Amino acid sequence: MKHPCGLPFFRKAPSFSRTRLPSWLGAVSLLGMAACGSNDEEAPPIEYMCDTDSTLASPAPVGVCGAGDPKLPPEPKFPAEPVCQEIKATKTGPAEDTLDTNLIQTALTQCKGGAVKLVADGERNSFVTGHLTVSNVTLWVDAGVTLYASRDPEQYQKTGNCGRIGISDSGACTDFITMDGVSPAIMGDGVIDGQGGEPLIGHDYSWWQASYALRAIDGSIGNPPLINTTTKTNGMVLYRITLHNSPKFHVKIASTPSYGPTACTTAGDGFTVWGITILTPSKWKNSKGEVLTPSFARNTDGVDPGEGSIAQCGVIACNTISTGDDHIAVKGGHWVSNLIIAHNHFGTGHGMSIGSETFGSYTSPDGVLHRGIENMDVYDLTIDADSRPVGYDAQASDFNGIRVKSDESRGGLVNNITYTDICMRDMTNAILVSTAYNPMFAGTLFPDFRALTFRNLHHVTCKGLSRPVVTLEGFNSTLPLGPVTLDNVVIDNMGKLDVAAEYANIELGPGDVSFYPSGFDVTVTDNRVPGSSAKRTCVFPTLPTPEVPPGWLR
Amino acid sequence: MNGFRKAMRTMHSFSLHRLLAPLLLAGSTAACTTHTTESQGTCVPDPAVSCTVNGFSAEAVHLTGYSCTGAARPDDNSTYIDGVPQGLVCADQAGGGYCCTNFTTQCSYNPVGICDPGTYGYQCLGANRPEALNPAISCNQGVREDNVINFCCSGTERAANCTQSDAIGCAAGITGWICPTGTQPTAQDMGANKSRADLFYLLCPVPTVAANPKYETYCCYTASLVPAGGTCLQDRNVPGCAPGRFGIACYGTDTPEQNFARLNCPDPGVPGISEQGYPATVYCCDYTSN
């Protein structure tokens, strides 16, 4: 079977056959389609929507984003001043002749229940430290101040392999910042920079180059996460801080409400991430002149709830994320429930994602068995692939929209997930629900994807370098996907062949749906009412971006 | 294959189809049987082969039961069209017979797949994995080969093999495993929250007999890819290589240190036989964290 262009054509399944489309394969075939023309002679002319709104500042002024949203708790606040300790910077950049680790850690330890504020002293505006612990305390990085993570791997050494290239050892390093205890917080209009693209001390490669070297074997690099939480953390808060260049994940969250894991009385009791900005890479070249691109910043997920333990009753609101891996990856290796993800703006990244771990189970003190990921409400989200140039090595996966991904080595329950009021631009995968995240992986933890709702979703085209794809796949006949509700879901400029489905129960309507899923073992209930809905009007903010070298295109 | 499928569906309408099937097949389903000879045997649909899976009927999970004679399998007439595998995916049943997909998949039975005893090979395109096509089958970690993935499968659910253990007392940075004697850790034994992929593999030493002699322990690490042209492989049978050390066999003039940066081999290699049975230079090496 060949694509009309002569490319291998994987998406059109023959009668009685079926095709499972991995994202990378889909991207290949789609780029081929885009290069040679339409796969649909009846497709209307492409509508282009390229505007951005520079008045939508990022982060929003205090008190603006989320105001009046009844689902959200009040916006966090900075600590009252004077704070417990204020520390003045002594550096003007990330020089490592001396480190500020002891100075800051001592203050954090002495100020439990209070706050430590890092401030500039004239032109001196930088701190450089190794590992820090923020336990029962607030770390406040003032506007204009940057806290740099040391480039010395020995500052994070755990197993002897931290900073060593070619070694797959996911536990090699400790975190840059570990959060712990009750209501630990990192706040401020300053910056925390992980320096992931800069050469490590004692080596001629960076954290990202060490990670990139393992890409061919999908090795699990042990680079330090920028911010991690211990399993004993309750009510952690990140507020307005800007995060750059994490060596690995930017934020890993394990958190439950202080009153325990079985209830969620107020959103945010478990954790709150509000108004932060993640921009990685933050520069186009490092200090050696090497080009840095999002796809080179491997494993730099933005925010990952549930990565290390259960995460519950969380709010991720009003954030801007542009990075080299998932914008948000909700990890169900333990149990994740009751999350609100609202009013966020994403640029480049691998998607608003669930998985790939969804296998978790947790028996709460009342004896109830909880599984996987459930009860998640995502709304008012923009994802804009055109927010920044990405360089020559950009991959299709750098432009994912909504993803639910797992496979039989790590699958489990995903249920009651709602996506509402979503705008996306120039995604390769607008919606990707895949139970074959890596088809090579063996196991008996089969993905069990159930109720997913997509409502008021509009995907638009600007550069249109690839056509958006929708994939809705259950695992097999015994574990079908669904019910999937598609209500007022409009993907502009799709071809007829750009939707793939299998093993799925899908309900359309009452709002319009611009495509009709079909495939092996797919049941579609069509409740669409013509004229009952209007396409969501999309406004994309101008997102932060590194200075663009001349001549760079996507 | 269309003729084959039509014949299969037609046969379901006959109550005596088991008797009539050979005649029908002989006359109208050459595609089904041309791959077989009298000595190889034939396969026919057989409702007596139960293909119920997890309480789902065979029909609900799109399976058909087959009985075969001789060495024939229902899936051994797989083909490739423009490089795309086409065929049935079949799970062998403990009581005899096969449960096969009732549709053509993009997997082909691979009679020359290198698989452990009791398992058999498939080659699948892209993201097709046999378990998703046929819920009665169980397959191992796939291995990519060009645009297809090779699997070894069985109708019997795979038994747990090695388990990761922190109690083995391995050096920092390498992982402990406890395994039934005769098995060794593989990527598919790794925990569900561990990243694994096509070329991911563990380099393991000569095993140590555990306190319970039915088990062996290993301290393994994830080696980076062998450089292009590298010829060194793990070899657990290097004479005199003590448990806990890494036996390596090299077919070329390269050395283990050149292929595996974490290994240190204090003694020169000596002529020997690799684990695969070929002449090689064999070494006994140690893991080093430096």
C-alpha cells in the first residue's frame, strides 16, 4: 500500500485490517502529505489564523488571571514583609568560584514557617547553588534576580553516575530543589535557571548533551529535576516564578491535601502551580556558541503531577509553558485525581499529556481502591506551535496538542477527563489518544481508557506545515476506549484521512464535529444538531521566546 | 485472502462444517491451503476451540478457533505487500488448536524468528502489537528491524521472570536482579515506570547463585550503544570468570573497553567460544564507576 505521493502510506487501513499509528509515524506520513498536496480533493481552501495578542501579558498581572472563576481557589499571595530573612546577591552572573548553597540553605532551615527572599544588590543579581531543600518554608526570588543551578554534577551526586555521559541511571542525581513538608512554596517574579544547555564543570558536554546521547536507546537519564517534591509534601505552591533550562523535568509533584488522600474539599489543597513561566531553552546559543533548540532539551517536561507518588486536589492555573517535552504530563504511576488545569498558555512542547504511566493503584485508608488517573478538568487552554522558531531539528512531537498515552507495559485506568474551551494552532497531533505509546514494550498492564470529553475545541492553521491529525485508539476489543464525547470540536483544514480510530465508542454532538471517526471496532453515536454550535473564537497570546536568530524558521 | 475469508464465513453456516471444510477448502480456498502440503498438514476453523477471552466471546473479540494437522498453522500463509506484513495473528492453545484474528492484520507470522522454546515469531508494522490485535496472545519486548518490529509470542501468558531487587548489594549505579536459575534479566522485566525502548538492553555479569539455589542474582547496568563496528557481546560462559564479573566475547580486534565505557578488563583476551557458539576472543571484566 502506497501513499499517492509514493511514500509508504500507513493510515488507510484495508478492509478487515487495522493500523495503529504511532505519533512519529503519523508525522512522517503527514509531512509527506503536506509536501505533495492534499489527500482530499474536496477540501475547502485553507483558512489561516496567524494573529497573536501582545496585550495578553505573561504572566498576567496579579489578580487578573482566574479572577471570578468559581472552580479555582483565590490566587496565591506573596508573603508579608518583612520576611524572615532577606539575602542580597553578590554575583552578577552564574560564576561558580564560590557557591551560595550554604548561605541560602541555612536561611531556609532557620526560617521554617516563614520566608527567605533573594534580592538584588545594585547590579549584583545572581545566586548559584547546588542542591537545596525547601521544607515548610517559602523561597521568594525577587524580580530581576536569577538563582542558577550549579553546573557541577558533584553537587547532586547520588550514585556516582550523575553527570556521566552514556549511562542510563535514572537515580543518578538528586534534585536541584527538593520541596517537602507542609505548604512549601517557591514564589517571585525572578528566575530559576537550571543551565541544562551549558557545559558541565569538568566536562565538555551539557546535561542535555548527556541526555541526548541516550536518546538512541531511550535510556533514562539521571539528570537532576529542577524542582521535585517528596512524598510527604502537602499543599506545595509555585507562584509566578520563571523556570528556565532544567536539566530534566522542571517540576515533579507528589502532593495530597493535609487532611488526607480520600477527599478534595477545596481545589488546590493538594498543590497549586499558578502564574509560572517555563521557557526552555531560554537562549538560542549557549556560552560555547552551540545552538539550543526545544527538541534538544530532552526530558524537560514542564509540570508533572504524580511523577513520584500520588497527587491529588491540585490546581495548575494561569501558566505559560514552552519546553522540549510534555508541557504537562499527568503521571498515573500511583494515583492522580481531582486536578484543575485552567487558563494556561502553551507554546512548543509535546502536549497537554496524560501518561505514559497510568497503571497506578492506591488503597486509601477507607479501604477504597483507586486507580490510574481520574477526575481531571482541563479548560481555557491555548497551545500554539508557532509561538517560537524551533530550528532545523524540530520533530513532529514538538507540536502535540492533547495526548493520552500509554501502553501495555504501564497502562491502567484513565477516566472522567474533560477538555473544554481549547484552542490549538498548527499541531501535528491535535488529539492523540494512543494505547501504543511504544508498541515494543511488553507487559500485562493494559491501558483502560474510559470517559474522555472534548467540548468547544478549535484547532486553527497558520503556517500549516503539517495537517492536524486526530487519533482515538482503545487497546483492544476487551478494553475499548470510551465513551469519548466530541461536542463542538472543529479541526480546521483536516483531510478525510487525518482521523484514525479503533476499538472506541464515540459520541458526537450536540455541537458540530468537523470529522467523522471510523475504524475497526468503532461505534459512533451521532447526536449532532446542525447549527447548534459556533466555532470557538481563538485568541493566542504572544508568548515569551528567546531572541530569534535571523533567518530561522520553524 | 478475500476468497479465504468468504470461505471461512460461509463455513460457519454449515453445522457439519468440520466435515465439509476440507472439501470446501480444497475447491474454493486455495489461498488458505496452498502453503501447506500433505506432509505439512492443513488448518480448518473449529468452533470446538474455545476462544473466549476474559468473558468476552470469540465473536466479540474478533477471533476464530482453528484445528490444524501436521505442522500447519493458520497464519503461515502470511505475505508482504510493498513491505507491509499481512496475515493472521494466532494464539496457540494449551488444549490444541489456535485462536486467530478473523481479519487480516499488518503482522506476519515469522517462522524464522529467533524465539525461546514455546514461543513463535511475528513481524508487525509500525505500532501494531499482537496483543492489541489478538487478546488471547502474549508477546515479549519487541525488537525493531527496519520498519517492522519482531515479537516472540505465545498463547500462554508469559510467566514473570526476573525481578528487580535492591537487596542484592550491587555497587552504586547498577541494578540488582533475582532470577530463576537459567534466566537472565531482560528489558521487559524492568519496572513499569522505567523507560525502555527498542535498543535498550542490560549488560549483566556471570550470575551468582542465590541463597535459594533455584535462583541466581545479577548486578546489571544499562550500557550505551556499542559503537558502529563494535563486535563485543556479553558472554556468561567465559572460563574462569567469577560470578559478579562481566564475561565478554569479541569477534573482531576491538576490546570490551572500547565498546562498553564502564568496563575494565585487567587481563588480555584469550581465544575462546562465544555464548552463541562462535570463535571469539573472550575477556573477563569488571564494572567501574570511574
